[in-house]
Amino acid sequence: MTPTQQSLHAAEICRLAPVVPVLVIDDLALAAPLARALVAGGLPALEVTLRTTCALDAIRAMAEVEGGIVGAGTLLTPADVKAAKAAGARFGVSPGATDRIIGACEDEGLPLLPGAATASEIMALLEKGYTVQKFFPAEQAGGAAYLKSIGAPIPQVRFCPTGGISLKIAPDYLALKNILCVGGSWVAPKEALATGDWAAVTRLAAEAAGLKRA
């Protein structure tokens, strides 16, 4: 899968909803019901971060949920890429981008949302053919104002910013023409997961799904 093909697939996934939930799952039993609650609320693209021991099993469980498109976040090594693809991930997300990660995703046919935080990183990925990128850490790296500024000299690139984004500030990003969606964890609060309040998760997902994009 070429970078251009990867970006086309990534764009399709990013356009499914204005928010991609970024999920850290510590309890495998929560994976499937969480996915069902988020999909029911209108958020089909789900990023499971590879930060816990059960993350890959969570991807396997969530991949079985009808209507869901599960991806793997925090891809750091080619081994992560292979394991994520084998677990059923349909896209990958990395906090940054290295030649090894990019090559592994191309070899595995896993659409990649590569991370960038500076103009040089964005340009380097664009040279490789990646026109859809993750902007991380969004708030710490300059926020919506930075992305608005970068959109003038580099209009070819569209972004999914993640990192510190909440329901309150998400509209600031989504109002920009170079933003496809945002990533956020607020749609799956720890309190709701701890009590199994899936109705609350679905309500938060529906609220997020209703956010307007430029």
C-alpha cells in the first residue's frame, strides 16, 4: 500500500465522524460493550492505544462489533504494526513518524495516520506522499491557532489533531478547513467505564458526533 493509498484510506476513516475516540483499555471485559456504546452514538472509528497489556485483545474484541472500525494507536515499532494488523486493526496511528514505522505499515497494508508536530515534520511526510496526518500533541504544540497558520503555506495536508482536546475546544479545530476530525478521550470517561454506564458513553458519543465541521 503506497503512502497515497494510505492517506486516501485514512481520510475515509477520518470523515466517518468529527471525533475519533482515543481509548486506553485496562480491562478486556469492557472492550466490546464500550465499542458498541460508541458506535451506537455515531462514532464508528475507534483508536485503541497500545499502552496496556490487554490492548491487542481489546482490538480483537472490538473488531467483532458491527459497525465499528478499530485502529491501533501508539504504534512505535514494526512489531507493533504487525501485531496490530494481526489483531484486526484496520488503521494505525503513531505519535510521530519514522522510516521503519512507515515501511512496516506499507508492507502490512495498514493505513497509517502518522504523527507530526512541526512544519518540517509535516513537509517531510508530505514529500513521502502522506497528505493526511495526525497533529500531536495538539494543544501543547500550538493548538487550533497553529493549524490555522500552517494551513496557509501547506494547504495540501489535512489533519486529525489529538492531545488535550475536549468537547469545549473541539469546535475550534473542526471549524478549520484543514481538519478532518479530532481525537479525544472525553467520550469514554473513566467513571462511566468503571460503573458500566454505557448509556452515558452513548450520550457523549452522540454529542460528539453532532459537532459541526468546516
